Amino acid sequence: MKKTPMPFTLLSFAQLLLIAALPSASADLIDDTCKKTPYPDFCVTALRSDPRGSTTDTPTLGLIMVDFVDKNAKSTGTKIDDLLGKSPDPGTRQALTSCQESYGIISSSMVPPSKESLTKGDYKFAVQYMNAAADSASKCEAGFGGSKSPIYDSNIYERNAATVASAIASSLL
Amino acid sequence: MTPAKNDHRGSDPLTSKATSFSEDAGRLPTGVSQGVSAKSYPSVRDRLSYNWTNAMFSWQRTAYHFQPEKNWMNDPDGPLYYMGWYHLFYQYNPDSAVWGNITWGHAVSRDLIHWFYLPLAMVPDRWFDAGGVWTGSATLLPDGRIVMLYTGDTEESIQIQNLAYPANLSDPLLLEWVKYPDNPVIVPPAGIDPEEFRDPTTAWIGPNGTWRLLIGTKVNDTGMALIYETTNFTTYEAAPGVLHAVNGTGMWECVDFYPVSTNSSEGLETSVVGPGVKHVLKASLDDLKMDYYAIGTYDPVSDTWTPDDPEADVGIGLLVDYGRYYASKTFFDQNTGRRILWGWINETDTDYDDLAKGWASVQTIPRVVTFDNKTGSNILEWPVEEVEKLRLNRTKFDDVLVEAGSVVALNISSAMQLDISVEFEIEGSDALEALEESEAIIECATAQNRSTLGPFGLLVLADESLSELTPIYFHIAKSTNGSLTTLFCADETRSTKASEVFKKVYGGPVPVLDDEKFTMRLLVDHSIIESFAQGGRTVITSRVYPTEAIYGAAKLFLFNNATGVNVTASLEIWQMNSAFIHPFPLDEM
């Protein structure tokens, strides 16, 4: 009988079962981290969509989420520019302009200290500034007077992402 | 929504700036579906940032508290006295009104009140502090040298401890600082998270002639102070044990450790031990953003510290300040023989407001710390007497009757820069015995909650119609074990109409001894109020941002919301001058 060729390692049935049963370490960290946030499903989906999500480091998960806050802030800013270019009514114009300013501030002044805080280990500042970003997304939406704004999805996303980023930083305190 | 873990006494002062999300985006106000215009619901518009005017913003700047001309400040660093000058360093962002890019700001004063801004002392320009020149402390050596230990953050985000010293000890202004070229001098030891290892203390000398200092950290959820020993400040050995640890308190930032005399009001140099000496151990709890302390006994042989009352251990007992206050640090002022305390006061308005007005944070007026040998169980904090140099004219009120349920206006020329001393007496001491069980109160609540014996106190930064007001008050109640408790409180919930400001009630218990009247001292300085009860047994710092009660519209009142007793109040109120803090005239030297 031919011997088993060298490249093949014959695994025992038990070993095969064990490998099948092991969850990946990274998926565990995402699940554990997201459980501690107010939007766990959103958190898991967002983190798994980023290649850095396979990290084993909670601060990096926080940084990924801050990046989502930043990217969304910038794309929302672009959307607002488009909407403003379409001559909205005065009330909508006023609300959009106020949101434009808020989103600009998120990118210029809330994201950098949050990233610095998560990178350097003084996590309370990421909690503070991501809370401020989430709050300003909510206020942006509220500025349209109660009906869904033309940037509703962006505002919800921003609120969720910033809240989750803040909660991740908070879990590190 | 912050996780429940961060909730303490209802909310987390430094981070609970967000309004409730469930009320916001996406939910229609009731009535819109029935055809009522959303614009008729003012609550929606209220949540947008208040329409601050430049006049309102510039009113918020303090007149006699230390703050930089602009941008962000946090922890006080390395306070010291040298060659006729008091020095203050502080965490500072030179670029923005939010935290980041941290450098050491620097200011000097002859008298702890009139400060001069100096150039930045240290910037993150070396690999061992490229991530930030973080908090540190000064040690003055017997041979006249000054040693500064501070936390640096590397690009790899490891927290390490670095040594710096003045470039020129004959420069009284200590303008230039040299960073030891072989930094770091201390790195995180095995088993310690390299991102939870910071804020070295002032060193003290032990019985064998070796210096010791502390660095705060946590292991799991246990906060602790690690001990490092040195003879030369460049090489260190980690001591085998810790000075002290307390389960469940989390990361200990800005640890401070110092002796107090139990039989005199003199301050003690940091190395003093012996009979008649107790040691205060203090930590800033990262989890709660509060400064806790405990008094205990230090054993210099075993290098351990034991609290006098383990139930009031560090992190679970007394607060240094019950208000908006963090990262405090003391130093021994060898000039006057006092132990002096600095504390960082963050804003409670939003980060957006801070960016709009271009600055954030204030330091308290420095406080003298002494041991309270009447109670034996707490320290006393009192504004340095140099602040009294700012007093201008005085108005005195004797035995003003404030009946139950009433407000009495105090006629003074201006109410935004004040030094107030007030004594209250309750009419009819039998009222104290008549207090019923059902009024047990253990925590400060809004001043509108009335009971037999309180609350009574002052309404600060209030407008004539009381649409904005900040009550600072005593509230006497029966505690759950039947004895009388006095709470000292500051209610910020109506301090401003601006809805985005974080407003809550602050305060805690204050011991009042049998023969004592109820006394308060308040320093009012625009958007900051420092309130001291019973000679400084309990202190509350408040940040307030009125929109109406500013400039000439700000008034001062006495109030008595008790249902069962009248109080009489005697007050001395001084108008306070500005400290005119400005840059040091270096080009004129």
C-alpha cells in the first residue's frame, strides 16, 4: 500500500472537531466589545466590515469606529452641499447650514482628540468628544422640526457610530 | 447613552454631555401627525446650541482665576516655589479648545494670584514624549536642584516616565527645561498595562536615604499606587509591594501623597514623618472623574499606608471637592510653610461651545490644606489668604431674617466677582429635635425639594426674576440611623436657560459640630463658583453659564426653602478686583 503522501497530515477526528468548534479570537473580541455598547448589531456589522476588525485590541476597535464617524461626517458634508445647491426653503436651508457646520466640527475637532485619546491611552477624552459628536448628529436631525430630514440616514448612522465609539472608549476606563 | 458602569450619583460629570437620544432623531413630536406644526413645539428648537452672543461668551471668562488666554487646559503640573516665584505648569493644547497635542504651559506669580504667562516649558519634541508631554510633579532637592518627573507618551502609545530639569537654576523664571537625554527613566513593568501607568508624584526621602515616588495604575479593576525608589533620579527600582490598593476603584490617575500635621496648622514638607503626622493619599478616579482622598498612617519602613477608616478608603469615601473638579495636586510651599492644593476645573458647556468661544478650563484659586483636628476625620481646604488682596469694598449684613419659604434680595453693587462669608443660625433649636424620621435625605437634591430644616442658603448669579439662579445651600435632615446630617449642596439645574449645558446638583455631607453655626465662604468669579462649608470641610466647585444673570443683571439673594424654621444670616460681601493675568513682559527684561 502506498504510504500517505508527505504533504498530508492526517488529523484525527477529535482534532477536526476541535478546529471546527473554535471561534476565531477576533470575532469574540468584536462580539464582547459590541455587547457593551448601546447599538450592538450596528457595532458588529461595522467592525466586521473593516479589515482591521480582526485585531485583538479593543482600542483599535474604537479607532475603527472613530474612522467611521469621520468618513460619515465628510460624506454627509458633501450631501449637505448638494442639498443646499438645490435651493431649499428657508427653514430647511437654515437647518442644513447648521448641520454643515456641526459635521465640519466633528471632523476637525471631535475626531482628532478621540483618535489621540484611543491611541495614547487616556481614554476619557474619546468618551467625551465622541459623545459630543453623537449629540450634534441628534441635534442636527432635531433642527428639521420633527419630520425626517433629507439626511436622516446619515444622522442616524453618525449618532450610532459615535455612541458606539464612546462606549468602546468607556469600557477601557 | 453612556454605559451604566459610568453612572455615579446619577451621571458622569465629564462625559454626560449628550442629551437623551431616545427623544431625538427620527421621532416625531406628538401632535405632528394630527396636523399641528412642529414649530409650535419649542422643546425641539431648545436642544440646538443656545444662541450665545459675544457678550455672553466674554462674560464667562474669569477675572481672578488662572486660565490661559485661549485654548484647552487640563491637569495642573509640577507646582513649586523657587527664588521668589510660584510656578504653575499645566497640560495645554496650543492649537485648539479641545484636548490634544499636549504641551506644558507655564506661568509664574509672586503671590499665587497675580499670574504672568510665560512661554511653553515643554513640547512633545522627543521620541519619549512625542505623543504628549503629560502630567508630572516637581521634587525640590536639599542641594537646591529641581527634578521634574513627567509621563511621556511614545508613538507606540506606551506610557513612560521621563526626567526633566531646569536648564539654568540661576534663572528665577525657570524658562528653559532640559529633558534627560537617556529618558525614559521608568517604563511600565511586566504585568502592568502600558496604557495605564502615569502621573508620577513628588518624591519623598525614606529612612535609608533613598527617595520614593508613586505612579498610579490599575490591575483589572483594582486601583493602586506603585512605588519606585531612587538615589539619583535617573535609575529606579520598583518596590516589591504597592503603597496601597483598593478593589473596584479602577485606574488611579494623578496620585498625590503627602503628610499633614495633626496638632498644628503648619504645612509639612513631603518627606516629613513621625508622631503628630498623618498622611493623605489621593487619587483621581478615571472611571468617575472624581478626586477621592483618605487620611491614614504611613509606615516608612514597610512603605505601606493604611487608612484610618477602611470604609472610607481611597475611592470609596471622601471627595477632595464635590463639584466639577479633577486632577488635583498639592505642593509644599517652603516660602510660607503651607501645603497648597491646585485643581483642574473643566467646562460643563459643550465642546462646541468651547470651540466657539475659543477656550476651555480654569484652575481653582489655590487652597491651603490642613488636618481638621476638630473632627479628626477630614482635611480642611481654604482659599490662600493672598486672594483677599483682591477685595475692594465690603458690604455687611447683620442678622437678616429669612423666613420659611422666602427669598431676600441682598443690595450690593455688582454680583459677578465676589468673596462672600455668611453665617446662618436656625431659629429655635428645638426644631432640630422635632425633625421627623420620614425626611431622611442622604444625597443633595434640587433646592426646590423642601423639608422642615432646609434647604437654605444663597442664590448666586440669579437674575431679578429668578429665571436663572444657582442655589448654594445647607440641607439638614435625619440620616437613616437617626442622627442629624447636614448636606452642603450646589444646584446647577437652573443655572442657565441654555439647554445643552450639563446641569446637575452637586454636594455631599459636611460635619457640623454642636457649638457651630452654619458657615459658608463663596468665591464667585463669572462662570466659576467655589463654595466652602464649615471652614472648608466640604467644598464644591461649580461651572455655570447664565444667559440672563450676567453683568448688571446678576444679583445675589438669600433664600430659605425650609417649611418649618426661619433662619437668620449675617454676611460680609466683598467686591473682588480682577487679577489682570497677562503675559510676562519678557522683552522688557
